[in-house]
Amino acid sequence: MRTSPRCGWANARLVAGLVLLGGLPAGAQSLPSDPISFGGGRVTIGGDVWATFSCTDAATTSSRVCADDTGFFNYTDYEHSTLRMLRVDLTASVKATDRLSFLGEVRSEDAGQPQPYALYARIRPWIARPVDVQIGRVPPTFGAFARRTYAADNLLIGYPLAYQYLTSIRADALPAHADELIRMRGRGWLSNFSIGNTAPDRGLPLVSAFRWDTGVQLHATGRLVDATVAVTTGSLANPLVGDDNAGKQVAARIALRPAPGLIVGVSGAQAPYVARAAAEGAGALHDNSSFTQAAFGADLEYSRGYYLIRVETIVSSWRLPVVSTPVIALPLTAASTFVEGRYKIRPGLYVAARFDHLGFSEITGTSRTTEWEAPVTRVEVGGGYALTRNLLVKLSFQRNTRQAGRTTALALGAAQAVFWF
């Protein structure tokens, strides 16, 4: 479901409203600037609101108009565009004892019904040691950008391709052969296959940045090392609350801080991703635990003075049932790398840029050999200005290119206002 023009213009009005709010005298501002705390500090409530509006010139029969992302380059696994979105988050933390806390978050996107985004218990077995166990819908384990998905933490407005871009592959539907998969290149926003759920639907990203995992997570930190391991339901591309294939994901991340300003991280994850019904439709009536998504990630961050540089690479591979010829060469592999940087011009004002590429392994069909999905490159440049401590305005320009699909190149301009407390 595409974001409606009405919702898009509502986002634009909210952007303007938040900007005007930033210009009010301090005494006239009624919105909170800090988290709300009561019960002797045991209950804390916070939140954020961010609105994004984007525009691209799209050819029509009579004129050129300010249009949405006609290439679906920025659509997410919740069928919303990251460049035309109104999102409201409300978070709460309840400290029951020194060893037990409960944390949750409720989120609404584009004025939709609020949905639970996070809900977990945090247990600290030892008060004096930085070790905790988290149970429920827990924060992401894999990757570095997954910890920066809130708009105030994102240097730009768009998301890296690995965490947002929809490939044609699906968990509930499978291609019967290589030709069928090749026909869906560049159709991740609405792909369909002959096995399993045959209705057209969205595909999967490499890593979902819009749904948290559900399961158990162990986290420990020290002066130089931060380590996390988790056992959860679903996969990186398709986190679930309820199991659909009797499998569990195992994920881990280790981050090192060998020098001031330098963070080096590695991540890994593996899980069955094919839904039970789709596997049975392919004739795989036995345990489908061999139909997995496996991923490896490496990231680096370095900051000094006015500069910040980040690099992250993710390689993901999928295995699916082999049904008929021409046979799909397995595993299906995707590799993503992005480089982003920020420079602070003066307090509250910065410029930023990101270069991003997503490539795929080759398969051979009846008439050609090609990548199983269309490679994508994205360049985004922009910046931000803090009107107040907790009100940020960002502008960016993004250009996407792709080797297949209904739109192979698209440029968009975007504006975003972010308020948090």
C-alpha cells in the first residue's frame, strides 16, 4: 500500500509546524524537552515525532508534478516510504527493582493504528557487573546501523540499502526455477512466485530495520569490548513474533574500542527463513531447517573533532528448495557496502553524505546469465540544523540507479523535522 498524497501533504504541514515551533521563545514552548519521570525516578516516559516529505519530478500525460518515489526505492517492509512518513513513538521504562526493569515502545506510522515495537524485560543478575539479559521483543543484535534507526541518530533522511531496500525474495513464496526468479528482478515492492502464497506482495530486505526481534538476548560490556548474543524468532530479513517454520535465529555481535573515537564491529546471524507452507508447496515435506538466511557484517566508525566516518558491509545468503530446471544456483548471495560521513560546520549545523551499493550473485536461466536481483546504487547528500536541543531539521538529496525494474533511475529531494523528549 503506497503512502497517499493526502498523508504526504499532512507530513509536509507537520514539518513546517515543527520548524515554526523551534522559532518560538523558550517561555512559549509547551512541549516537553526532557523525558517525563515520576514514581521517584522508577517510571520514565519519552517519545519522538518525526515527519518527512519528499518530492521527485514524475512525467504525467499533461505536465510534471511533485510525485512520490515512483521506483519504490525507499519503501519498507511495512509498505511505507521512508521519505514520506509521519511517525510517532512513545517509550516507557519501569524499574521494578535494582535487578529488573520493563521497557516498551508503541509506534504509529502515517496515522495508522499504534503497534508495539518493543516490549521486553531487562534482568541484571549482578548489580556490580555490566551484564544483562533481555527477554521479549528486544533491540537488534546484528549490525551497526540497526542501533541508529531513530531519525535523530540518522545522519541523513534515507536508510542504507541493506536495512531497507526490498529484494524480490520472499519467505512465504518461492520461485520454481531460475527463469521465474529472473522475471522478478527489480520488483521487490510487489513480487510473486508460483509456489506457496501466489498473491503479489512485498519482498524482503537483507536486514529489517523496522521490526525488532522476539526472543532472549544476553549483553555484556567492558572498557574495550561490547558483546551481544541472541536467540530469536524469524530471521534478519523477516523478524517474527509467532514462529512459521519451527526454527530459531542465532545472532551475535562483538564491538571493539581499541582507541578513542574508534569502534570496530563484527556480526553474524543464521536462521531458517522459508515459511512451512511454502516449503511444503515445494515438496520439502521434511524439516526445512536447511532453507536458511545466513549473514555476516563488519563495521567501522571513527570520529575526531568535527569529523565522523562510518563504513558497514553486509553479506547475506539464502538457500531455498530446488524444484525444477533451469536450476537456481545456490546460495543466492547479496552484498551491501555503504560509507557515510558528517562534518560539523558549527554547533547545531552539519553536512553529511552517504554512498551505498547493493549487488547480487549470478544465476543462469534459459536464455541468459544475470544477477538474481537488479543491483542498486544510492548517493545521498544533505545536512541538518538543530533549532533547539531537541528539535532537528534535515534536508537531503538522493539519487538511485538500478539495472532493472519499472524505474531504473530516480532523484528525490526530502525534508524532515524531528522532535524528541
